[in-house]
Amino acid sequence: MPLALLALAVSAFGIGTTEFVMMGLLPNVADDLGTSVPTAGYLVSAYAIGVVLGAPLLTGLGSRVPRKRMLLLLMALFTVGNLASALAPDFGWLIAGRFLAGLPHGAFFGVGAVVAARLVPEGRRARAVATMFLGLTVANIVGVPAATLLGQHLGWRATFLVVAAIGLAAMAALARLVPGIPVEAHQDVRRELRALGNRQVLLGLLTAVFGFAGVFAVYSYLSAMTTKAMGFGESSVTLVLALFGIGMTLGALAAGPLTDRALRPTLYGSLGALAVVLVVFPFVAHVQWAALVMVVLLGGVGFMTTTPLQMLVMNKAKDAPTLASASNHSAFNLANAGGAWLGGVAIAAGWGWTSPALVGAVLAVIGLAVAAAAGYLDRDPAKASRVVMGASTTPHGANRATVSGSSGD
């Protein structure tokens, strides 16, 4: 694996840290800025909205920018957003800083996944993408717990200053290690939009929305479950979150080679395993050792879905994969928001603190059903090449789309 993947992983580490650390700092921010914790929760939403809007917008605007320069520009915007968050004088400015920091998230992973795949031979592309995502998973083991402790002891502003420093380090690594990769001569916004309209791409995005929502239906309330359902003290919350991060890392490590070998079976297996883990979790949550095992498994099988979903949309939008790849992260953040909302509805309805797991199981099954339907349709090359949104393909283009997905499907 080339060293350029290390630069991408460092960048992913910084992005993952700033994305998830706010959940642990909400009480500190609320106390310091004189607002309530539920109101402070809008800071999480502001970042997610930035990701959803920024992924297609920035990817479209940068469609003609060379890949390396685009990565540097996106990481610069990420750094400015975190610096603005650290220096925000009031809650409104902090909302703006979080939104700004979220804007480059999806576009960076979209462009980064395309770059990672181009750095290695075809048979190792999923492993290269998974290597980049390792930075995101390691952030949940090391970055988020460390940044949360830093914010609790030195103030939440110190956390975002450190993340901004990570952004600068990531820019230096990108500038030093990533080779110059020109934009394809045929690349433009209209071609990207046509690729995004491919039915297999849209079904892949829909799979991400439902399937990954099952993970966040539980993860969003894992801290509360740790104390109220598992019977641990508050001091154990950091450990439980770190175990989830360890599971994510193991899942990412396993997903790379499995996806290179068999894309759709890996996707089906991870979504099916996710549904099983979510069903079992409420019944063993009161047994502490079993609950901890379930947390690791939840992180592992949940994050194992990300690499095959990323490769699927890139394969099916092979001639213009960047916008589809970036939009996948918009789908993941819609899953985050939707899963958290539905999990909260279950708790508010009085179904118990572990009820979000059963809600998540239903979402995972829906995601599996969408993925299975997409796989069935993809068995017919003529159906697989059809597009929506008025786009058209030639028979040659249909054959090329089928070949691009054959190695992983």
C-alpha cells in the first residue's frame, strides 16, 4: 500500500474526531454558552447538514480541479471551520463553524476514495479505500476519547484548536505524499450527474440510508445505554465508546479484502449480521460482559457495510465516480440523523433504553432488502444499465457498466 494512503488516513482521523467528539462535549458547550443540552444538540445537526449539502455542492464545483489540489482545498476548509469553532464568541457563531467544518467532509471522502482506488492495482482497490477509512475508525478509539477528555479539562475550545492542528498536519502529509492525479479529460458536472442518476447508484445510496441508520439508532444513545441498561458507571462510557471504535476498526480491516473478493456477498452478509446483532442486543444488555461483546460486534458488522457500499457506487458510476462517491457520505449522514431520530422516538414512547436496537434491526432489514433487490436487478445487464433522471446509455456503455461491477459483485 502506498504512503499516500497514510496521508488520506490522517485526514480521515481528523474528520472523524471532529464529527463525533461533539456528542461528548455537549454538556460542556451548553454550560459555557448558557444554553441547554438539547439546544446544544443542534451543533451535531449543523455538522450533518454541512456534510449533506457540501458533498454534492463542493464535488460539483471542483469537478475540473486536479485531485490533489482538491484534497488540499477541502482540508483547508475543514481546518478553517474547526478554527472558527474554537474562536466562536457565541452559540450562533459556533453553529456556523460546525456547519463550515462539515461542508468538506463528504467531498473529501468522495475524492479521497477515488484517489485511493487509483493508487493501487484493480484487485486491491477496496483494501485501499478501507485503509483510508481506518483513520475514521481509529478516531473513535483514540481521537474522540482523547479529545473529549481534553475538552473536559481544558475547555471545549481547546479540542477544536487541536483538531485544527491535525488539519494542518494532514495538509502537509497530503502535499508531501499524494502524487499529482489529473482530472480525466471527459470529466464534467453533467457527466457526474448522469452517473449519479444510474439506478444501481441510487439503490446503493438508499441501502446506505436504511442500513447504516440501524447502527446510529443505537450509537446515538450508547452512552445512556451504558449507564441505564448495562449497569456501568459514568466513568465506563469512554471505555464502551472505545470498544465500539475497536469494532469499527476490525470491521474496516475485514471489509477491504472481503469486498475485493466478493462485493455483494460482503454487503449482504454485513447487513444480515447487523440485523442479528441488533435483535440480540436488548436481550443480553443486562449481562455486562455480553453487552460489551455486542458493542464490539455492532461496531464491526456496522462499519463493514461502508466499504462495499462505497465501492458499489464507484463501480456503477465508473466513468464519473466522484459525485456518487461523495453522495454516499451524504447518505451516511442522513442515516445518522434518521437513525438517531427514530431511536429517540422509541425511547420517548417508553419502550425502554435498549429499544433503539430493535428499531435499528428493522432498518437494517430494510437496507438488506433494498440491497438484495438491487442485486437481483443487476443480474440483467440491460436493466443494470438503465438510468433515471432522463440519462441515456449506449449498448457499449451498458457493457462497460456490467464489467466494472463484475469483479466485486
